[in-house]
Amino acid sequence: MDVFPAENQVDGYDQALPAEETDKDDDDGGDLCRICRSPEGLNNPLRYPCACRGSIKYVHQECLRLWLNRRSDKQCEVCRHSYSFVPVYSENAPARLPCREFLRGVSLRALRFVAWAFAILFNAYCFSLHPWGRETAIENQRRYGVSEKLAAFLAGSMYNGMIAYHMTLMVLLRIPVGHLLEIVGENYIEHGVVVAGAAVALWKYMRILCDWWHNHLIRCRFFLALMFEPREEAVRPRNAKLDEFGAIRRFLFLLDDNTFAVLAISFYVSFFFVLLPFSMGKLVFAVLSLFQRMDVSVQLLSGDLLGQEPVIVGYMAMISLSLAYLASFVTLSRDSIQALAKRLSLGFLVVAVALPYLLWITSVKVWRNLSVVKDGFVLCLKFGVYPLVLGCWLDLSTFPILGTTVSRRLEIISEFPFAMIIHWLLGLICLLLVFNSVELIHKIILKRPFWFLLYDSDFNYRLTKLYLGQILFGLALHGSLMVILVHLPIMTISLISPSFFPLQLWIYDERILFGSMAAYKILWIIGAPQWLVELIKPAIEPIVVKWITTVSSWLQLSEFLLGNHEDQNVRPLLQQDLEIRDLQVESSLVGLYGSHSDTTFEDDIEDDRFMTLRIGLMCVLATLSLFLMSTISMALPILIGRAFFHSISFIGLKQDDLYGFWIGCYILREVYITTCFITDHIMTGRIDVLLSLVLLWIRNALLFTIWISVIPSLIGLLIILMIIIPLQVPLNQSPVYSSLQVWLISSVLFHIWTYLTMFTRIKYFATVAWREKPERIRNVGINRLPSMWLLRDVVYSIIRTLLATLVLPFLVTYSLFPSLGFSGAVNLAVQRLIWPVLLAIIILGFVAKLTIDLFVYIHRVEYDDRYLVGDRVTDFTEDLE
């Protein structure tokens, strides 16, 4: 029995790649593995898991597993056949789990669910202790008109999102400066700048939790879409050693790693951010209330503090204790308990008096560790202040889009200071995008345009060194790009059409606020940002390459910018002797323009002047091109989206420019693809193929018309009979409803069902036979399927099911019950209630099916956890059988 461990066998990216197929087969002509080129072993047989034949037919299971782990794909790259693996269980595995083991598995799943619910409620409770949390809950209660508990829960949900957001920021910060943070953290712990226990809690465990969160972030495509070429340290999984939590992890051994990490992060952040300051603030209030009558100064101090929030007073006490502890290392030769207690009490009671002294002592300590402080200052300037300035400038440039003003934005920032984090994040995203664009330009332009700057790829570049000229140049460059790409296009669009801005969004209407949030959530779930990134990224490089090569050819700069020059990325040595520099300049001019024997010194100077003018003209053309592209990309999709919403305004749907932007982008993409396709066929003379495709498009249009008109109308009629009439219309009144709105609701529900059935792994909204039909449409394509199969097995099957659901209750209510002699009131009640009863039966059956499937899934998971020892790849013949 061939068994391969079910766990991933590749740890990191240092595993060997499959051997190239350069080795020849053995002289005896035996079968060889197509990856390692080795014959079959005693305990390592050869398999043929796909439809490939010849020398690439056979493969070792371990080699195939290693190769699949590197490719992150389950298909053969040659024949595109999906590999199939069957589980292998131990020999003593029973047919099904005993009842005790099954109940144990159900209890563990329930316990993990309770742990997640506890983490969410614990964060909501901790946030309610903070003054900001109470203000947020009051604002939610006032705005949405909900109860106090629900408002507090909504505020806690926002707090959970803040925790995830800050964890993401820490992960992003660790990617470029992770090595430096490791050195600084180890130095701090070695020199005893902080308490040993606090250092371990704040550094070691937080690093582990950040590694766990990093492993989850790299599974999100949008996290990696910010970079054209994600670096290895950003995409490499990290080993989150949750076992280092020690006794806490052993005590919660029943929880899996994900549940334990969520609990640890929740308690970690809430304890240091809320619970510890809140407890210390309560302790300060208790101490001050005891000694309030002993001294006038203490009484005055207590009078000032008792009006504050416990959390704020706790923050003050934590700062005082930290500064007093720092002072004890400087002023005490030995750690005397009495002297330490004396300084702790001073820092605890007289914050205002001891603060200048402690600041002086701290400055002395900082002076002794000036290099660490300088590095921290430089990193704070580069990764803190610099992105924040760019984010604020970007926000200032986009004021007309949202229709806000400077005073309103300052008011929001004064009320919610943490909103500056959004500006910082926007600035960081701008930096990443510009950095990737500059890397792309460096690949095309072989001669560095700014030779006086050091880049992070240079050998002498240090991240912790302050390059003031580079920072100022980068700030001017990024500010100019924002003006060209954002500010000027917005001003131009506003001048051409003053009513274009501000954008009209659903979220501005408080009546549909929750519905708009759900709509935007659907836009995120279906992958609209990822779709836009995948649409733009492949088009950027060829457009930039074509533009640079074309403009360089027009301006006769191809040889200068795109030619092969040696040592072009080496920074000139400014300290070299003048004669050496003259020789270098002379040799470079010879390499660029030919021998000096053919030109004069005045001609060289004139050529340099013309070269500078041509480069300046190229920069002007680049500025105009960026401005035009940004203006068109900003205005054209929104205009098309608004035209689309205007064309369907008869259904009563309000316009939303965010959805209009995505619709406009999709329409532009389809128009571009169709135009290129038709032009290519006309130019190549394939008119007959084009006509057949036009007929195919007409067929698809007719099917689409039936799909969006007939089927949603039947579903809407069922919604009216099952839900709207029983809930809104009394028995003694005739039903009146808006068929257009019902059609719109039913159309949305029907297409959500179609998406869940066709593009997700959810199996609860269709039968096995029905799931095969969307899978066939997705795999084969609707254009390759016969028309009769689509009409008979897909469209007619849905219409037949809906008609049966409508007609059978109608026949029962209008034929059977009147013939049985019931009164008119009873018949009318049956006519109104038979469809709701049918809906209740369907829902109960659906819930029962879900429950059964849940128990079957838990049984399978527990069975695999206990008895699964590996898996085995199935051969192609076995898969066909």
C-alpha cells in the first residue's frame, strides 16, 4: 500500500525543482519518472495519473506531490487533466466512528465556535469600557435607531476590524524592516531597557501572532496585488510557533491553532489597550480616594484626575511607571527595592512634577543610545511621516470627488483622530504603486535617469540612513504625480462638467445604508477589485514599453536610453580625481556618439544641450500622457455607468457611481475585445466565420433574454404568493403589488443562486444533477454547447420546476377544496396560505438537509483526523472507471 503523508511536504521555497528532461532514458528502455528521471523502486512505484503518454507518462507519487506543491495547481500542465487523490486509512479503521468519538468531535467544533463568539463578545465588552467605544456606540444608536446592546455590538465589530487592520499594518511593516526590527528588539531585551516579562509579551508573542496573520494574508490575492512582482519575503509562509505560548497553549489544547490565535490576539490587544489601563485607572482612583484628606496637593491632584476617564488615567499611570522605571536604571547603582519603590510612588502620584526630571533622565539615556534612536527616527520619518504626508495630500486632491471641504475634514479628524491611519495607509499604497512603476521603468530604460540617487537595490544603500536629498526629491516627485494623476484631472472634469462631482453613492442615503453596505460587500466578494487589478496589470507593461520605445525613437533617444551601456547603474564617484572623471566622460561620449576624431568640443556641447532638451521634451510628453490617461480613465467609465443606470431608471433603481464605474469598466473591456475581434476577422477575410459567430451571439442573446425575463418573472410570482401577499394583504382585501420591483428582487435572487451554484463549492442550493449542468457550462463554455441541450436541459428544466411549484398548489386550492364542500372563507384562507405552507416545508427540508450534511461532514473530518494516514494518486485508468 503506497502511502504519502497528507501534510504539505514542502517547507518554504528551498526545495529542489523538478529535474529538467535532459537526461536520456536508460539503455534498456525502462519506464522512468518524468520529473526525477529515475526508475520504479520497491516502495516507490511509478504512476500514470493523467492522459499523457510516451516518456512523460509515468511519475513517482512523491515527485508529483513536490511538483504540485511548487505550482499550487492540481492539473497536468500538458494535458490539463485534473489529478485525483484517494485517501488511505489505517488497517484498523472501522466503517464509522463510535458514538463517543463522534460526540467528542461535535463537542470540539461547538467549543471552537463558542471560543470565536467569546472573542467577538469580549472585544465588544472591552471596547465599551473605552470612552471612544462608548461614543461610537452612542453615535450608532443615534444614527441607526437600534437598541443600546446592538449599538455596542456594532461598535465592537468595528473594534474587531481595527484589530485586524493594525495587525495588517504590522505585517506590512515587518516585510521591509523585519531584520532591523529583530536586531532592535533583541538589543532592547539584552540591555534591559524594559521589564523582561513585558519585553517577552510585547515582542516574542506579538511576533508569533504576526506570523500567523501573515500566513492568512498571503492567501488573499488583493494583498499581493499591490506589487507587480511580490518579493520572496512577502509571499513566503512563516512558521507561526504557537506552541511557544507554553502553559496557556497546553491548557487550551482543545482549540485548534486558528481559534487559539484569534483568542490570543483579542486578549493581547484588549488587555494592553483597554483592560490594563482601565484597571490601573480604577486603582489610581481608589488610592486617591483613600489619601484625599491627607494632603492638599494630593487633594487637588485627585480633584483633577477624578473627572477623567479611568482608561485615560490608566494611560497616564502606565507612562509614569515606565518613565520611573527608566529613571531607576540611571540613578541607582543597584536595584534597591526601597529606592525603586520610592521612585515608583513619585511617578505614580506626582506626574506633573516628575515629568521634566524624567524627561531629562530619559534624554541622557537616549543620548547614550543615539544610534538606535537615530535609526528609529529615520524609520519613523520614512514609514510614518512620509506616507502620512502623501496620504493627506491625496485626500486634499480628492475633495471634489466626495463633495467635502477642508473644514469638514478637519472636523472629522478632530472627532476621530484614528482616521489619520487611513491617510497613512493611502500614502503607503501610493508609495508601493510608484515603487513598482519605477522598477518597471528601470527594466525598460537601461540608463538610470537619476544617477545621483541611491535605490534600495544598490549595494551601499542603507534603510536606516537619512538620504535627505532623496527624500525631498521623492516627496516632490510623488506630489507632482498626485497633481498630474489626481488633482488636474478632477479640476479639468469639473471645469468641463460642473455637475460631474461629487459622486452619487448609495451609502449617502441613510434609508438604505445597510443595504448599500451589503451591496458594496457583494462587490468585494465577487472580486471586483481583483478583477480590476488583473485587468490593469497585464496592460501596464506593454503600454509603457510601447510608449517609451516610440517616443524615444521620435526624439532620437533610443540609443541613449535603451542601448546597452556598461556600469550604467553605478553611482559616479564624486571624490575621484578630475582627470579620471574626464576620462570617464570622454569614454562614455565615445561609446555614445562615436570617436572624438570626428567631432569637435563645440559639437559635443551642442549635442549635450540637444540631449537635455529632448529628455525634457520626453518628460513633458510623459506628463501630458499621464494627465490624459488619468482623465479618460476617471471620467469615461463613470459616464458609461451613469448612462447604464439611466437606461434602467424605469425600474426605480437609484444611481450609484461606484457600481457605475465597475459596469463602465466591464462594458469598455467587452467593447474593446469585440472591436478587435471583428476587425481582425474582417482584415483577414474570414467573413464566414464572423457570420457564424454573429448567429451564435444572437442565439446567446435570445437565451439571455429568456434567462432574465421569463425565469425571474416566475420566481417573482412565487415570491408574491409565498411571502408578499400573506404578510401584507389581509384576507378580505385584494392583493396589489408592484410587479417591476418584484421582478427586480427575483432577478437578483436568481442570479445570486446561479453564481453560488456555478462558481462556488456550495452544494446546498441544487441537486447533484443540477450541479453537473453549471459545471459543464463552466468547463466547456456556452458557445460550444448545443442549443437544444441548453433549451431542454437547462432553461426548460428550470421553467418546468417553477411551473410545477405554481400549478400544483393552484389545482389543489381551486379544484380540490371547493369540491369537498368547504365554506368560502376556508377556501380563501387555503388559497392564501398554501404557498406559505409550501415555502415552510421547503425551508424545513432545507434545514434538515443542512443538519444531516453537517453531521456527515463532522463525522468525516473526525474520521480523517483519527484514521487517515495519507493519500494515494489514482492512475488514469482508475479515474476513468
